[in-house]
Amino acid sequence: MSGARINLRRGAIIAQALVLFVTVAACATVKVQAPDKPIEINLNVNIKQEVLIRMDKEIEDLIANNPDIF
């Protein structure tokens, strides 16, 4: 009797898995499509620090080459 229950339970699990697989396979669709609008990327780049470093080096060189400038 327990062998019949195991077979019945195994059959029920397989049937449920099959129904679940068919349901999920029918519902899942994947669309790969380019967007209608262009992709907009906003970049906030701070280049002020780089410019200040370049100016500092130029000023140091200028002062070193011309000590009587001030």
C-alpha cells in the first residue's frame, strides 16, 4: 500500500511540475528592442581641480624663474 502512495505522490509531483513548466514557458517572452528615444547620460565632471593644479605648477615655475616678479 505504501508503494502505491509513493507512486501516486510521485505522479502528482511530476504532473504539477509539468503544469508549472508549461505555464511559465507560455508566459515568458523576452523582447530585445532599441528604445525610441536616445539614451541620455548626464555626466557631472569637475575639472576645476585639474585646472587649478596646472595653474599652481605654472605659477610655481613662474615664481622660480622670476623671483623679483612681486
